[in-house]
Amino acid sequence: MTLDQIIKELNLKVLTDAKDFSQISPTHGYVSDMLSCVMTGAKHQSIWVTLQAHNNIVAVACLLELAAVIITENAQPDAVTIKKANEEGITLLSCPRNSFYVTGKLWGMGLRDQ
Amino acid sequence: MAGSITRVEELAYILKISEVMSSQVKTLNPHNTMQDVLECMRENRISGIPIVDQENQSLIGMVSTEDLIRCLANQDVQSNLQKYMSTRLVTVNSFDHLTEALKLFAKTGLGRLPVLDEKGALTGILTKGDVTYGLLRALQHDYQEEEVRIYRASHLFEDIESDRTSLILRYTIQHFDFTNGGAASSKIKRALLRMGANAQLARRVGIGTYEAEMNLIIHTTNGGSIHVEIEPHQIAVYAWDDGPGIADVQLAMQPGYSTATEEIRELGFGAGMGLTNISRCADEMDLRSELGKGTHLTMKFLLTGEDVVGEGYTSKTKKESSKNDA
């Protein structure tokens, strides 16, 4: 499953620069709003679903080399966060639905936690 | 996407038009005919020709394929080109940044812009193709620069002789500076990758250091400092602060234990997993703290097997072993 399919299926808004999302294949998924838990639990190349929208999510995503971050319930990262994400090549996506819904959808599409 | 600037946009502000334009321009003079225009376009496979004054090389007009089509429709190729050339000229200066040309392309819909020098003489021509090619060349250059950086850094220790050589990186971390949270650990991770460390090791050091960095931001009185000592056989990360100190280190080490305030927790910190994470990432961890004095954290990452930093000569074995993996 590619990031491209996920964006279409969940109708996600791409907040960072466009790239060839059909070339990105997330391997796993992870949900948490606690950054240290993400640091512990999220696997390399995962999709991370969170309510957090402040700029530390970029540092976490970058250090873990995550495939993308889905920010739920329309939480809006500021311009500095988006700029930093672009610099680090991190994809930030957003949607109005909550983390439960997004995770359910991703599971339905076949993404697993491990 | 407010406020986001891509590398390409950034390059458009750095590159000068003179670096991107074609400087060998086919030109004609006002005495030429439209037949000359036709031949010049066909021979050189171009779609626009600047018309210049023979004496002072100043630009008088432009003839484009559209002008030629009008002329052909009139079956008028023998006429002087002045009858069809455009004299309302849109030009750019060679010393301007590429972004000026991009704005003009967007505004006018033109396919090419004549480029003038400081004296106003024609010095080149800029097409959208030139812009694309120029940007690609600049991006390629960026890429090569990173390759050179990696090459240089990965050989760092190779030619230096001492009883024990190490490289020390120092970072100052400010209390409550959430804006730069993770900046030091990201830089450390990048440095290690440039020095030839494998991705797994760089990630482990990055994650461990991130937790230490956030602890300095969240839990100290005056911030602190992070020192990373890189040696061919190990990487040591030291995080120091001068207070307030941890009352019960053993309790602090317990997963889920946190003293973070509600405000900090709302940002997603304070899960009580930071120290747990550090001990998971590092090969050795040492935490010493005294109330009122401060905390010293040491993390050691031992390089084993094919792990290498700063030594080019071992990269050969690395390549061989990755071949074996495949």
C-alpha cells in the first residue's frame, strides 16, 4: 500500500510539499500523542497518527524516519513547523476525523502495528 | 502551505539570470528579411530571434514564430523583418535573480526573454527550458556537495595519528526552548551519517539524545549542554545541567513516572518514557543526580562489527557485507 492510496482513501490534506507519494510505502502504523511513546514504539517508515501539531512532531518523525504523520481533528501546525518538515523531507497530512477513525481506516486498508 | 519555501524556490533567489541563460544567441539585424528569419529558425531550431542594431548591439525588437506565421499567411516572406517584429519588449537584466524572470514568465506568458547587460546591450536569451535546466544543474550540484561532505567526514580519523583520537561536538540547550527541541539531536544524527555510521546506529544515538535534549528543555532550571564524543570504537553522549536535580533516580527511571506539569503533558511530553527510552537505545547508561546541584547523564554506544564512523578504509568491508546480505 502506498501513501498515495492512503491520502486518497482517507481524503487527507497534504500540508507539506508535494512529492511522488506513490513511491512511499509505509510499513506499519502507530497512534499516540505522547512523543516518548512514539519514540519507543513507532517503527521506522511507519505512519504516525496524532492530535499533536506543534513543531516537535517533526523532530520525532525525522529521528524515526517515519513515512508520514497524520494530524487528526484538523489540528493545524504553524508555518514554522511546516517549513521545518519540508526542510527535513517529512510529510505532514491532516484530516477532520479523529485518531480512532483514521486508525480504523488504516487497519482496514491492511496496515498493522507490527 | 503558508510560509513554506522549497529548495527550488530558494535557488531561484540565489541563482543569477546570467548563470542560467544561453549566451550564444542567434541574432539578426533590421536589414534582414522574413526569409532570413525562417531560415535562421529552421537551422537553429529556435522559436524567437532578437533583432539587434549592427553598430552598438542594442536590442531593437524580437521576431517569434507567431510573427513568422502571420507573415507566411500573407505570403510575404520577402519583406523586411521590421514589418513583423515586436518592438514592445519585455527584457530581464543578467545581474537579476532568476526569480525576476520567473515572475515575468508567469505574468506575460512569453516563452523567452532577451537578457540585457549593465550597459543595456543584448547578452543572452532565457527560455523556460534554460530555467529548468539551470535549476536541475544547481540541484545536482547540491547533491554532489553532500556527497563530498560525506566523503570528507567519513575519512575524518583515517589520517590523524594519536594515542586516542576523538571528535567532540558541543551543543547548548536552553530551558523551555521548545522551538528548537530536537535540533541538536537531529544535527548529531546527520553528523554521524556523514561520518559513515550505519542508519541503525545513527537512529539509536538520535533517539537517545533527543530524550536527553527534551529533558534539558523541560526539566532544568537553566537548560544545559550536550557533548558528543565520537571515537572510532564508541560514541559517548554527555548531558549536563545545573539543577534542580532528581530526588529519586530509581523512581525516575521507572517507565511511566513523570514530574511534568499539565502544560507540558498537553504538548505530548511527560509520558515518563524518556529515561526508559534512553536505556533502551544506549549500550551503557549512567545517570547521576543531586538535588539542588544538577544531573549528569552519560550514554555510550559501542561500535561493533561493521559499525564505523570517520574511517573510510572500513567502508570497503561494509559494502562487501551488505552484498552478502543481499
